[in-house]
Amino acid sequence: MPTVREIEAYLYGFAPKELAADWDNVGHLLGDPEQDVKRVLVSLDITEAVAREARDGGCELIVAHHPLMNCRWHPVQSIRRDDPQGRLFMALLAGGVSCICMHTNLDAAPGGVNDILAATLGLSGVELLPGGDNICRVGTLPEPVPLREFVRHAAKALHCGGIRYADAGRPVQRVAVGGGACGEYADAALNAGCDTFLTADVKYHGFLDAAAAGLNLIDAGHFPTEDPVCAKLVSLLRDGFPELSVRKSAIHADVIRYAVGEE
Ligand SMILES: [Zn+2]
């Protein structure tokens, strides 16, 4: 059976560490690198519920997209049961569950988060978005479609509970995508001649500025734009280690709920 260290090295072969942003925290973040692994749980995030699911399912390893911890955002000065992060670390350590996180390196990797997002939306001729820091992609639809129609298509393809968008009055054909919080690349999308940019975590003024500049801006949600990469991680691990039992979390879902708004 492979060790955690071997599985980390294999995943870096697909999403090299050098592709990660310098503020990021990726790789094997918790547990014993020499631990033998028989069962792996794949999840976009590592929550207490996911840690429980791994332990109850006999998984020695969780492979996730978002880092378990990043001390640049959130210094870890204590590990205590009365703190949610401490409780999570204690559950993982007590259950003997290691964690490997592939974050911005997986966003940037060929065939990673953003190539999968572009493919899921049916874009073709997909390439790196100039000025998109190796993260965002740009591609085209076979023919222009009305924005409302494209938004409905995106909601279906990405299993979104709801979508927020700003309409710049242009049909959709040349589309930039950036899974997760990539709103800062709206100008790069405009400069690359895109009519539409699909990303997540957009603020009010981001919508306002994009619409004024002539760019349709779609916020399809953080979880829906990134979760498709989990299926890729599962197949990658199964291909590399046929002896491993690998499955996606059955319980982890978008924490954000949508109430019905005005159509
Ligand atoms: Zn993310």
C-alpha cells in the first residue's frame, strides 16, 4: 500500500507545488507521512463532518482542495477542543487521518480546477487567460447565446442552488472562468476580449464596475465552481493507485443556501 508521502508526491506530479501562490499552504499538512494508506476520502473542504466521515469509513487520508490551515490567514496558537479549528485538528489526529491539500497549484494545473470548470460549461478552444496568473481560463461557445440562457445552462451544469449576475447587455460567446474567488481578474477578461466572466465571491461593486465596462459578470458560487475537481482527484488517485479504495465525500455539500428571489 502507498504511504501518505508517496500519494503526496504523485499528486504533485499532476499539480506541481511550484504552481501554488506564495501565500498558499499546500501538500501534506497533517499526520504521519510514513502512514500506509488503504482508503482515501476526497472532499473540497475538510470539515468536522468530513473528518468524522473519514474516520467512520476507515480512511487513513483525506485529499482536499482547500487547505486545512493557513497560518498566514489564521495563525494557529492553540489546539483546544473548545475552538472549532482545534476540535477539527484533534478529531483528525485522534482518528489517525492524514490530510493532503492541493489548492492554488490545482487551480493552475493543466486539467485542474479551471480546465474542468471550462469543460463543464462546454467551452472549447480553452487556453490560459492572459493576465489571469495561470489560474483563469478563456474559451468560446459554438455560437452566441443570450445571457439568461447561459446562466441557466451554468446553473444546471454546475448544480448551483442560485446564481447572481450582472447583465452588460451582450450575448455570451467568449467566456473567461475562474473557480472560487477570482473577481479581481475581471479586467483581464475584458482585455482578452471576453463578453462574459464566470467566477465566485463577487461583491456589489464588482458587479457594478463590470456591467459599466461591458462585461457580463456571473457569480456561480464558490463550491459549485470548484467542486467538479473532486471527481478528477478521485479518478487520478484510482489511476495511480489501483489498490486504493478512493471515494468522494457523500456528505459534504455547499453550505450556502438560496431563497427564491424575483425572477
Ligand atoms: Zn476555493
